[in-house]
Amino acid sequence: MRKFFSTLMTWLDRLRRTLVNGLFVLFVLLFIVAIFSEQSQMPESGALVLNPKGALVEELEFAAPSLLPLQSSFGAPEQTRLHDLVRVVRHAADDERIRMMVLKLDEMGGAALPKLQELRGAIESFKASGKMVVAVGPNYSQTQYYLAATADRVFLDPLWVVAIEGFS
């Protein structure tokens, strides 16, 4: 009887090791396949959609933890790093697959004039590469229109407005 239990335990131990090792090898193979599988590729031609959300900032600001439960649920305000946008636009100017840029500025918040000038310069260099720029939006604030004015074509909802307060 003792030999039977010893044989049974040995057999169960081998089965356990085989199953665990088999699952481990399967996991490693799936991991390798996921790493080396073909990533989604950009089509031969396309458009860059520039859709900044929130304020344009140099560095992202994070909300400080709050002791009030209601206040902590709001989190940090939406922000977009200026240098990320400029880098993407400048890279797109040299990319032959990108044929045009679409400026979708309706969710962009405020920005200081030097930040707007830097982004506008990147957009103008994109245009200088011979590619078209189109701006679309339901309405434009002053900062949004400052960027939209660089576009070859500006589309605006006829029922909305452009709020300009005195750029010269």
C-alpha cells in the first residue's frame, strides 16, 4: 500500500511539473509572438490630425493630493506639452507618407503668445514643405484662430463665432 501511494505521489508530482512547465513555455511563446508580431502600420498616405486638449504648457502639471474627497476626484486639468506638438509637426514635415495636416483646435485652451508663436512656426515650416494645412472647428477663440490662420483653408460652423480681441 505504501509503495502504491509513493508511486501515485511521484506520478502526480511529474504531472504537476509537466503542466506548470508547459504553461510557462506557452506564456513565453505568447510573449515572444506579441513582441515580434507586426505592429499596425501607417498607410502609404495620410493626414496628421493635430488635436491639442487643454492649455499648452512647457511641462505637465500634476494635481496635488487633496484632503477633500470631492476636490481630489477632479484631478489635474487637461494639458498638452508644447514641445510634443512641435516635435510631431516637424517630424511630419519630413515624412513622405503624411500629405496634409488637420488642425482641430476646438478643445485647445489658452496659451501664452510665445508658445503660440513657436507652434505656429512649426506649422508654417510644415506648409513650407509643400503640404496642405486645413483648420476645422465649430468656433474659434483668439488663441485658436491665431493658429488656424496659418492654414490654407479654415472651416467654421456658420452658426458659431470667432472671438478676436485685438491682435494687430
